[in-house]
Amino acid sequence: MTDEQMKFPIGKFAPPASYTNEDIRGWIEDLKTLPGKVRHAINGLNYQELDTPYRTGGWSLRQVIHHLADSHMNSITRFKLALTENNPTIKPYEEASWALLPDYRLPVEPSLKMLEGIHQRFVALLESFTENEWARTFVHPESGDSISLVRALAMYSWHGRHHLAHITETVKKFAVKA
């Protein structure tokens, strides 16, 4: 796999033009199962292996796992803002800068636990949605676009699968070297 393929191992996110209840259930299932899949994917990796970048110039597996916890913590906040305010403007964050902060050098267990807790709560929230709640929106200030919660769900489903593929493809390289 080339570095460019490793950058987007499942392809770039393409917002759905339409969606079905089956799509929604599948995206929620992706979120429900992500923490366990991440934990399983890194099972047995040592500290040095977790510090391996998934591609040249990319984040280490450790940074990817910490990023998933931070990103999905922000996602549930964005959803709750959209549920409780009228088309709120969300706060973006500099994820590349966050990945350089000292907590990104910690063992991954705290972030795995965060991801498990966030996703348990996130899935419970999502499973309670009505059709009207899926249509609620938030504004992303960088694009100025109003983003529906159903579109955001599709994006976070993709986001989790995208980073899980970074991890699993890198772990495959360890197996080849062994």
C-alpha cells in the first residue's frame, strides 16, 4: 500500500446524498463496535510498536488512538449542542497541534477507556433519535455549512473506520516483519 493509500485507506469521506434507516443503523453499529475493534487491533503491541507512524509523516498509532478519543469527545459535544440549541456554531480545534501535546505520549489505555465510555453514551443518545432530531444541524465555522446530524453521523462512522484502518494496516506490517 502506498503512502497516499495509507493516508485514506478506506477512501475520502463522501457525504451521502440520501440515507435510509438501514444506513443510520449501520453507522450507529460502526460507532458501537469501534472501541472494541481498536482494542482488539492493538492487542499485544508494545510501547515501541504503538509509536510507529501509520505512514511516512503520519501520526503514530498512539497518536491515532488518543486522537480518536479527543475527536469523538468533541463529536458528542457537537451533537448535544445541535440537540439543545438552534443551529449552533461549533468550536473547531487544531487536531494536529493536539497530537503534539504531552498527553499524547501517555499509554493508550486512558484513551481506550474514554472511547469506550464516550461511545456507550453516544450510541445510547443516537438510538433515541427521532426523524426530526436527525435533521437538526450545527454550523462548522471553517466552511460556514450547516451540517445535519445524520450527515455528521455518517462522517463520524467513516472517521472511526478510517483511523481503524490506519491501525490495522500498520499492524499487518508488524506481522510481515515477524
